[in-house]
Amino acid sequence: MKSNAFSTQEIAKYHQDGYLIVKNFCTKAETDKMYGIALEDDA
């Protein structure tokens, strides 16, 4: 069973870079939905 917790290395990378890329975190459909919502945001 895969854990959803970040590893020590991932946390260190986040602190180093200020962001973390997590591959396959969302499905393509979820990503497309978030992208569409972001495009509609006038902020």
C-alpha cells in the first residue's frame, strides 16, 4: 500500500525550492477542470 505522506527527501526539496512537483497527483480530468477554473478567474 502506497503512503500519501511526503518523504523526508520530498519535504527537504519543498523547503529548498518553495514548491514540490508530485507526478500523477491528479487525473487528467481533474487537471483539466482546475485549468478551466483558473482561466475563468479574473483575479
